[in-house]
Amino acid sequence: MKVLGWMSLIVAGVSFILGVISKVTLKPFYFLPGGLKADNFMDFTQICLLTAIAFILLAIANKK
């Protein structure tokens, strides 16, 4: 569970950096045919951070 938490944090960090770059340049990233805008990256970052919190708390609870 701890590994999933750390992976989630890393993905959130990368998503946050891409979101900031997209916001500054005012251009979406074209990973998909329609492109991904900064708002999509920031929403995904929030989901990853919440997932990381859940996995880390679960790992702490299993430790006790």
C-alpha cells in the first residue's frame, strides 16, 4: 500500500508540473486527439493526491 501511495504522489507531481506548463503557455497538451488543458491536469492531480492520502493512511492503519 505504501508503494501505491508513493507512486500516486509521483504521478500527481508530474501532472501538476504539466498543468502549470499548460496554464503558463495557454496551450493544451495533445496526448489525446482533443488535447488536455490545464484544468484537466489539475483535476487529475487532486484525484492522485487524495488517492495517495488514502493509501498512506491505509498503510499506517495496517501497521498497528
